[in-house]
Amino acid sequence: RSVWLLSLQYMCLAYGWWFYVNWLPTYLRDARGASLRMGALLAGLPLLLGGVGCLVSAALIPRIARRTGNVALARRIVAMTGFAGASVCVFVFTGIADPFRAMLVLGLAGFFNDFVMPAAWAGTMDIGGRYSGTVSGAMNMMGSIAGASSVLVVGYLLAWTGNWTVTFYISAGIYLVG
């Protein structure tokens, strides 16, 4: 049960992340009118801030664990914060007209997305024990399936609706499920 729940959580994480590496440059060009150079620069922001979020999260987990006396609770707090933060940021992003401000908010969504990573990967070791490699592989595979599916879902939604905002609302909702 724990492996399935961890995998579901990681699917919610990967669904949003794959947008950044697959659709964000197209979105910036088509919906925001960004030049190729500016679009490339702005598209890297969620990934850059994601790396920072991962480092901050990894530093916070031990501190929260010491305060609460419970490592699992510390990881859950960090993961829930990351998912809630990513969801709110993606939702807020849709209402910001200025492309630079919007990308700062989407960059924060990337920060919160990767804020979940240390807790998820540490969870594979806790759950799997000496089989942590198998649990890691299962979790990562499920995340990759969700991520690859998100690329298709976004494409079909755009073909059917022509509306980028719908894709962001779906991502925000999936982050919230995570």
C-alpha cells in the first residue's frame, strides 16, 4: 500500500514537472509572445528554482524532524507544503498578465515541485529497506508514465480547446491531489 501511495504521489509530481521540459517553451512563444532567446531564458526558471527547492527541502527535513521527533512526519509536512505551494503558484500564474512576473510565479511552482523530491526519494529507502532500488524504480516508472501522459493530455487539450489556462488548472488540481 505504501509503495502504491508513494508512486501516486510521484505521479502527481511528475505530471506538472514534465510540462516545464516539454510544453513551457511552446507556451511562452505562442501564448506569451516571447522571442526564442527570451523564451529559453524564462523556460529555465522553474528548473533552476526547482534545484534550489530541492536543496532547501533537504536542509529543512532534518530540522523539522528534530523539532517534531518524527522523521516521517517531517517528510510529510515538507511534501504537503511542496504540493500545496506548487498548486497555488500554478493557479495564481494563470491570472498574471506580465510575462516576467508570471514566470517568477511559475518558477516558484518549480521550486515547490522539487521541494517534494527529497521526501519522496527518502521514502523509497524507508519503505523498501534492502529493496529500496525496486521501490525507487517503481516510483520513478509511475512518475514517468504520468509525465509522458501529461505531454499527450496537454496536446489533446490544446487541440480541443485552444486554451492554455485549462491545462494549468488541471496541473494545479493534480498537484493538490499529490
